[in-house]
Amino acid sequence: MGYPRKLTRRFRAFDNFAISFTIINIISGIFSSFGLGMNAGGPRVLVFGWIGVAVMVLFVGAAMGEIASAYPTSGALYFSAGKLAKRHRGAWSWYTGWLNFVGQVGGTAATDFAAATFIQAFVAMQWPHYHATTQRTVLITAVILLLQALANTYTVQLVALLNRISVWWLLVGMVVIVGCLIAVPSHHQPLSFVGHFANNTGFSSSLYAGMLGLLVTSWTFTGFDGSFHMSEETVQATVNAPKGIMRAIGYSALTGLILMLALVFAIRDYAGEASDAAPPVRILVDALGDGTAKLLLLIVIGAMLFCGLANMTSNTRQIFAFSRDGAMPGSRWWHTVSPRTRTPVKAVWLAAVCSLILVVPGWWSDTAFYAVVSVNVVGLFLAYAVPIFLRLRLETFEPGPWNLGRYGKPVAGVAVVWIVLSSVLFMLPQASPITAKSFNYAPVALGAVLVIATVWWFATARRRFKGPVSYGTPDEVAAMDLI
């Protein structure tokens, strides 16, 4: 790919799969957004929407996997965008890289903030006198970010080990949660309950409410580009990176559907649980009692912490690669690698600090915090769309060992259409009446990112950033390898 090797290839096929599976994280995704689905469509959209959206995401993953096989680098999306563009390669690469960077930073911030919120919920259940506040949530999030940064600083082997553990934590945790929801409650909802539709959004249109409910699944299925970003540290990356993407999506779709059904059938007081501050926690308490609910809540918190760790790891590799091509302020700092640990330590701490900056507004306002991190999903999926769209425009595409053959273009076409549709959904109002508290700030946050990137591009970047940099011929690059 034109770069001297600085990172060690210590990620096996399972490790590569593990990072995307952990970032998707069905437990974290479903538990943090289940309430939205209960109010926007109900069980009908939660269950059948999960199936439909998962199929669409498989198209996105397959299209991304084909590109990952052709361009297996840490730069991933922005690198491939620069290589696939016919013209203006620097601009395509620039915007893709910044959308990816902001989306990943927002993802880490949102996941760790959710973990901190659930930690406070657990503490309040254990010690009723405890009073949860947004200030304490921010402080707990800061501690989580610190611990995750330390883990990413230490060694690649430690991160790989934690990601392996996280896979089993998710799978075993899902089995425990589902098993308890099946065995413990004295009664369950009837099979016909999956067809129940609910619209508590305030909007009169049932179709609109149902479309909003699809966001539960779309929010969960983000971050599978992590396998792509870990390419330079994965053995046989041209095959294992795309396989990691597809396996992570496929296994998450199946296990997530099982967990979704278990939660839906365990619902007792629909109105009360849907209006609760944390609907899935209330479902666990109502169905299982406080003791069991607290035990399962620990599993959920652990899943969120693993998710945040994997998110930061992926974000760090994107920063490392983007800086290697001179696209970030202080690039010479962020693409250095520690000679002791063989990890981009400075990029790790930049990722942690940027996530913390996004969390700080939550000290004063939940609305301000969600306005900042709402760009997470939109930014990520738009970054996914750019290289897939550019590959779609090419008359000839040189695939890697893992490819879709003649189905490559049709799959890419479906992927782009779905990404555009889901991105529009994420920017629409999600509750009525629309107030400063309920307003969806995603388009505002996305617009701010694009304006800053555009001003920066025309002010200075277009003259110095031409896209991915080549350090020489394969023989010259091989001579530069530090490993």
C-alpha cells in the first residue's frame, strides 16, 4: 500500500472479528436504544425492523469488505476513498477521513457516557440513597476513558486479549440474560405480541413512527469498520479483514434477534416501561426482581465498557493513518509509534482527550451532550458510503482476494441507497412537540463538522493534502520497515 510497516501483525482472524463484534455490541446497542423502539413502532418494528435493517447492513458490510480486501490499511475508509476517486482524490479523502474521525470519537464518547449512566443506575439500585447526576456521569465517563486509554497504551496483545474476552462476555452474557428472561418470569407475552404496534412519538403518522423505530437497529450496527482499521495489525488481512466484517454483522444479527425477542416477550407493563427513564432496566426489574436485575445489569455495563474500549482502539488506528498522510494538526506527533509497545501511544491519548471534550457539555445539559455526539452514527455511515459510492462509479475495479465478483456493483448500489435513507432518518425529529429539549441536533452537528472541514480545506489543506501518500516503491518501502 506504499507505507513502511510500523505496527506489528499480532491480530489473528478471530481478533479481527472480535473488534467489530465488540463495537457493534448487541447488548450495549439494544439496551441503550430499546426505549426508542418501544415508543416508535413497538414490538412489530423492534423485531421485524431488526431483521430488515440487519439484511441491509449485510449489504453495506459486503461492499466494505470487498474494498477492505483491496486496500487493507489502517486508513481504511479515507485511504480507499482517495484511491477509488477518479478526480479530486485529496478532497474525497479529506472529507471521508474527517467524517470517520468525528464519528468514531462521538461513538466512544456516547458509549462510555451510556456505560456511566448504567453504572449510576446500578449504584442507585444497590444504595437507594445515592443520587445520580449528570455531573457524576461526566466524571465516571472521564475515569472510563482514562482506563481505556491505559489499556490501549500498554500493548497490542492486551487489547487483542480483551477483545477476545469481550466476545465471550457478549455471547455468555446474552445467553444468561435470555435464559433468565425465559425461565424466571411466571408468564410471558403471547406470540401475537410481536405484531403489536405503538406510537408514542407525538407524531400522528404511524409510518413515520415506524421508520424512526428502525434507528434502534441502525444505531446498534455501527463500528464494523474496526476490522478494516486493524488491517495493518492482522495476519492475512486481505482475507481476514473482510471476513471479520461479515462475521461480526452476521453473528450480531442472529444473537441480537434472540435478545430482542427475549426482552419483547418479557414486557409486562408496556405503558409504564416505555415511559421509564431506562425501559430495558425496568423490564428486567419487573420480570425478574431487583436481585437478578442487578446481576444482569452488571453484564450490560461490562458489555458497554468493552464496546468503548474497542471503539477507542479503532479510532486510534484511524488517527494514526490520517496523521501519517499529514491530514491532522500536529500530524508528526500522532503517527509516531512507541518503540517499546509498538502502539501509536500519542494517537491513543488524542482519541481519549477528544472523546472527553465531547462529553464535557453533558456537565451542564443532556441536550448539549447529545447534540454533539448525535453526529456519531451519521458521520460513520456517510464515511462508509463515500468509498462504496466511488467504487460504484468505477468502470474497472481491481478486487482483492475476497470479492463479490459480478455482484459487486449491485451490492454496492443497495448499500449506498440504504446508507442515504438511514442517514436521513437519523436527522429527522424523533419526538413531538419539537422543543429545544426534543430537537434532533444531528443535522446541526453534522453541518458544523462539514463547515469546519470545508473552511479548513479551502484555507490551507487543499494545497498540502493530496490524499494517501506513497513512501516509495515496494522495495524502497520494505527497506524502511521497522519490523
